[in-house]
Amino acid sequence: IALIACTAVAAKGQVAGVPYCSSEILVDGQFDEWKHYYKTVFADTLGHLQSAPGRNMMAFFDDSYDYSKTWMPLSRNEVEVWICWNMDCLYFAFRVLDGHLFSEIDPLGKTPHIHMNDGVEIYIDARADSDSVMDINDYQFLFDVTGNSLVFRGDQELLERDTLLVPKSTGQNIYYEFAVNYSGTLNDTVDDDFFVAEIAIPFSAIGLKPFQGLKMNMDICCNDIDYSLADAETYDEKSLRYWAFNWIGISDFGYPETWREVQLTGAPGWWDKMSGAKMRRWFSVYVSALGITLLVIIALALRMRKVMRLPAHEDIPAPKIVILEKQPLQAISPDLSANEIILKKATDYITENSGENIHTENLASELGVSIRKLQRITQEELQTTPTNFISLIKLHLAATYLKSRKGNVSETAYEFGFSDPGYFSKLFKRHFGLSPLEYLDKNDNSV
């Protein structure tokens, strides 16, 4: 198996076409659904490490280094990579053939060195605009064989420091999904087979709205360790046992000028579009109508059963129906019940403090009622919990905010107290049947 041989310059001019995925991808570490998507294969050389053009690696890996000092890999790694996309996520699948699986570095500290475990890395330049160093539109996703993960992002403050070759920082609040499995045993001399990783990165998490023809730059990398690090005390000693390589044959990562250009190809078919927003709207209408019909039938059946049990000539009292209508913010109608007044006050408080992280305890305290009473009121009047009630009020406020174009999806999420834009998007989609981006598109088309 020979290493895919190509220079950084040649790779820069080669555009990898990433196809649209019309079938569902389950992020479970199983590859049953991966068939006809973009695929590439690369392997290490077992003989030497190659730095990026014009770059020097660490001192013990420069051009004059005696490779006899390096702990050469015990087995060659071969990496198979599949990539595809849909309107929500960019998907990756890795199968890494590795005869020696090691993962001894724990994910501790602010920047854990889990790159010294067997694993894979993905670099993405979302804007395809970086030259020689990572900027705020560049992301690094790192996954090791035991399921630890880490995300770095280009840092504007660090970018201004000339001393840093790769200006990036961790601790990023970015939502993504992944699953990792392996075949073999860890941290021993027994021959192993492989490990696999399946990853879904939402486009919204990296600031993108996908479309056919969208271009970005990308690097796909593999980290290999075939020896125990237990007796290595310093970082330099550990690095001598660490073997890294990427899909263009470079062993030093983080330099955007070497990343390959990729382009999204294909587009959703009519069924995919119907399976999206339109289908969800029709389905929601159908389910709502069906639900109302069933409720009416059940109510009539219960009513008839009650009537049949009544003595003859006995007057039947009319059923009491309570309807909670939206009241003006400046006044409380005297026609509201006690429970409805409490819900009105709760709505006002949540609206006035929409940017705060409001818990059930806070809301109950502000309303002057116990948590149990608040739970009873929301259940009796709205058939929901106080937590869901708070989220629903914020989601409707966020929808109005988005519709008025006061901010993008991430800004809207933070504006209304959601710490994770990805989680906000999930809640929004679950409630409205549309993602925030689809909601914006719908309102654009209705103007």
C-alpha cells in the first residue's frame, strides 16, 4: 500500500466533490448506509515524515533528523474516508486499519493531548479564505479511539501574535454528533484490527447555510501511536513515538494553505424537499386535524356515556370550557381565572427577562407560588411542565426576533438565553416544524 503522493500545491488545485445524501445517516458507528458517497483512501509511509512546504516541524523532525531515533510504526495504518452532506449536516465516516491500538492520554486539562492517542482529525475552513494561519472561520475536530473529542477554533486574539504558528483555542461551544467503535484491545502488544468513527457536524455550528456548489477547504488527518507512553516523561519523548499523516502525505497539521478544496455537489430532489419543510407542514396539519377529530369523538363518547347514566328528566348542566386568550401586556382582564392570571404574569416575567437562564424555581419565586402549585397550573391549563412553558415562550419570542431580522441564528439563541445554538435549533425545529434557517427562508419568500 503506497502513500497517496501529491504535493500541497497540487492538492490545493484538486477539488473534491462531496455528494448530497438523500438517505438518512444514523451516527452510530455502523456503515450500513454508506455506499455511494465521496471516498478516499490514504496510508502512512512507515519510513519518513513530511512537513508542509516552507514549514519546519519540531526540532526532532527537521530535515537533518536521524530517523533511527524515532520509534517507527509497528504496523501501517490505512485510512478509508467517506464524506457526504444534506441540508442539516456535513457527514464523515472513517475506517482506520491499525494493528496496534493505543489510547493512554486522558482528556484532562484545558488542552488535553489526545492527539497522541490513535484517532482522526478534521480541519475545516468554512469560508475557504485562510492563507497561512487559522482564523475565526477555521475549525479543528479531533476524535480518539476511545470516544474522546476536542474542538479548536481559530482565535482572533492569538492570530495577532506573530509567535504562534497555529493560532487556535479550545473550549468551543459547538454542537456535533459522533460515534466511535474499535475491533481489538487497547494498550497492549496483541495484534488489533481497526477502529471506525462516524461524525455529523451541523452546518449551523460552523456558520454555514449549505447549497449546491458551496466551497470550503478541508484537511483529513490520522494520528497513530503504536507504543505505550507510560515511561515517557516529557512531551518531546512522547512525540518521538507519535506518527501523524494526512490525506496529502503531510505530517504537520494546522496550515490552511495545504488544505484541499471541497465542493458540495448534488441537491435535494423533490421528495427530499417534500420530506423537509413542506412535508412537515402537511403532516402537522394532518396530525392536528386527526388529533382534533379523535378528541371530539372521545369527548362525545364520554358525554353520551354520562347522559345514559343520568336519571330520566334530570337537567344536564352545560360543560364548562375555559379558553385562555392572549391578553395585552399592559393590563390583566378581570375575566381571567386565578390560574390564567398567574400564567399571564409568568409570560410577562419571561418576556421581560428573556435573555436570562430562567428555571422553574426562579419563576415560582417571582410569582409567589410554590413549585408544586406552578407545576399543577401548567399541567391543568396547558398540559405541559413549567420548563417547557418557559422554553415555548422564549421560542415564540425568538421567532419574532428572527422574523424581524434583528440577528442571525446564533445571535438569536444567545439573545434569549440559549447557551448552545445547536440545541436552540433542535428545540425550534421540534416546536415549529422548521429549522431557524428554514423559518427565515419561509418569511423571505412570503415578503
